[in-house]
Amino acid sequence: MSRDGSGLPFELWRGLDLKGLEDLLAQLELPPRSPALHRLWRRALLASAAPPAGLPSPDHFLALRLEALYRSGLLRDMEEVLAGAGASTPLIRALQARLNIGLGRRDAGCRTVAELGAPSSGLPARLKGEIQLLSGYCAAVAGDTRGAGLAAELAREEGIAAELPLAVLASIAVDNKPRLSLPKHVLLLDYRFLELMGPVNAAQVIDKAEPALLAVNARNEQAPARLQIAAAEAAMRLNALSADAVADVYRRQSLSSGALAEPVTHATDPLLRRALFFRAIELSRSPAQQARFMRAVLDDAHKSGFGAQMALVLAPLLAKMQPTLELAWFAETAVEIALTAGDHASARRWIELAGGPKPWLALCDLVDPWRREGRLPGLAPIEDLAYRGSLDATMLHRLATLLDALDVEVPIPLWDAASRTPQPSGGHLPETGVLADLAQAAKHKDVGRVILLVMRTLGPDGPDGANILALRDSVRALKTAGLEADARGMALEALVAVWPRQARQ
């Protein structure tokens, strides 16, 4: 195993050569939409593992990792990797220049671009066009309109097809303002080029922004509160911004004095509501009031499609609360937050001390990585619900499938109830051959290849949007490859949304 604390093997990329790794990465939509899978993906990118075979140069694999971090919106991680690597080859410096310009560090980025533009720089051919494009940006910043136009022409000759930046440079060269249309996906560099034409309405690009752009706009403390929150939550939905970073964005917003009165009915801007409630949780001294705010925030986030990510934001606040019988009505929400954050001990305390619902104890047992295979006695309440016909088909089939994938004995009442309902047939299935490749990679414990193939198997919407066969094979492959905790985390993600819940008080 690697000694970096990642929990991953030193030979992480065994079974893949560089071309195979590049081919798999090119087919993926980054970052993964599953929070559980994203945590595993980030660990893989940051692990101090041996590089795959077939390296053309020592810095090529580092550049591949940096590019993957950039595509995933993990810009702070990218900065740390760059600082720790100490590499100064043209390839790495080109990626550093792009990052600096993307982060608004024009002077540092443009100094590097000027050095890389020299014929003797030794820049790889595939990056020459991008450096020409950035040279045009730096020329425009310096007021050199002729240089901006020349750089655009040279970038086109190198095969660059970045139409929006090229159109901006061309317009600067002839001193006019064109009618620009936004591309389907607005990149961070697109945004920086748009700024050359004047102030940009960042709210108009939220729905089209790549993860890196969302992460940058979320951290822009000079932007209006609504834009910061909108960018932060959009980035959080894509797993491009950490829970701590989202909490920091919420903390920067002011809290009106009336917001503490009634958390569920308080009328406010929908975009500001979760930030206001988050601040109210931190400021309130009443556990019951904190619990009401916390439930309101999580319910709201579920409706907006990022409940699991929001649970991670709330987890540090929940950790400061003590479970009591007076908060029994809140126990279900508390257990969900604690389990999502991997705090199984806290989840059990909320069930035991606050009189929480017993079906959630079964979920605790199922997703706890310290639990072994075989029979799971805690499933008795779920068996009873299945026997009485109180579980829907999606819940039945997901639970039976995931128990089987984790080598946990499926109780007969669950099998019987599931067999009486049609198996769900919707959801993402990968192309032919991927599931077989995944099974082989897991068998040989080629961990890095398993991670990439699981991302491809689950598809763009993660466990909740995957076909049940894809979900089963993904969880089984992670477990077989030795990633037991990650397999159970993915099972939790797939089950928590359909887990039986009590009627709300």
C-alpha cells in the first residue's frame, strides 16, 4: 500500500499503460457525480503511486494528473500538486500558466507564457496552440491589439478550435465589439477572455459553466452574494467544491434578524434560503431550533438534487449536537447526515439515545465497512416491512442487489417480495464489454483501472441514475478490488434516497 494515507496501493495503475489511461480518461465526464465515487477519484489523483507503463517522459504522468484535477474543478488540489512536484519542464509550466490566468493571476501567468513562446522553450506540439491563445490574451491585457490578432492567427494555424476566445482576440485586433454567443460549455479560460470585452454577467453562464469556472466564481468574495451561492451550489452539485468551501461561502453571507423566527416558513429569496438557514444553525443556541433548520436545509437540498453533498456540509454542525429523546423527531435526519459523512458511531447513538427508527439501524449495519459478510441480523425490521408489502419495487430490488454484491445474505422475505415485482430496467448501462472488463480488472485487483471503469459503468448521474446491473457490478468490483469502504459508501448513496422513512411531524 502507498504510505500517503490514501488507502490505495502503490501500484495503483497496474494493468494500464499510458495510452490505456488516456483513452479511459477521454471518455469520462469529470468530476464523477457520485460523492462517494468522487472521494475515491480524488484520492486516486492525489496518491503518490507509481506511474503506468509507457511514459514518454517523467513529467507526462504528472501532467495527466494535473489535467484531470483541472477538469474536475479541483484547482486547490492542482496548486498543491504543482507546489509539491517542483517540476519546471515546459509541459508543466504551460499547465501552471493556464491555471494562473484562470485564477486571475495575470502577471504570473503572462510571464510564463512569454517564456514558453520562445522557439527554444521546448514546448510539446499539442500545447503550442494553447500557449499562442494565451499569448493573445496577455497581449490584449497589455493593450497590444496587433499582437492579440497575430496570436489568434497563429493559434488557428496550430489547430486550436476555441471559437469564443479566438473571436474575442479578432475583435480586439480590429477594435470592434462582436455579437458573441456562448458555447454549450463555458470554460474558465472562455470567461477570462470574455472579461477582456468588459464586465461579464456571471449569472448568465452558471448553467453552462465548467466545474473549474464554478469553483472560481464561488470563491470570488467581491461578487454579489446570490452569485457566490449559486456558483457554490452548482459546483457542489458536480462535486467540484468541498463541503468546507461551501460552508465558507454560506458563512460570508449576512443573516437578517428575522430569519431565526420560523425556519420552515421564513419567506426569503430561494437562492439565499439555505445560506441563511446554515448561518441560523451556527448562531442558534436551541438544539430544537438547530434541528428544524438542519432538516429544512437537507430537505431543500434533496429537492434540488444535491442532498448527499449537503449532508456533508451539515455534518460538522450535527457533530456538536447531542442526541436526546426530545429530538427523536429529528433522529432520522441526523442518522442520514451522520452516515453520509461516514460517522457510523454517531448514527447509532442517534438511533439508540433518541429512539430513532429501527430500519435505519439496518442501514447502519449494511454500510459499516467493519461489518463482515454473511447474515445481517439487523435487517429484521426491513424483512417485516417487505413481508407486509410496505416497500416499493425500487427499494426492494436495490437492497437485494446490493446485499448480494456485498456478499451479505439476502433474507428470504426480501427475495420473495422482490421476485413478485418487475426488476427496474431503466438507468444507464455502459456499452458492450465494459462490465466484462470491470470484472476482470477487479479479479486482478488492478485498482486504478477498476476506479476508471466504475466511473464509466455508472454513467454521468452516478449510482442513482445507473441501471441496477451496472450498480451491482460496480459495488461488487470495488469490494473485490479491496475497496470495501468505498463499495459500502456507494451502496449507501444508492439506498438512502429510497430508504423507508417515518411520517414527518
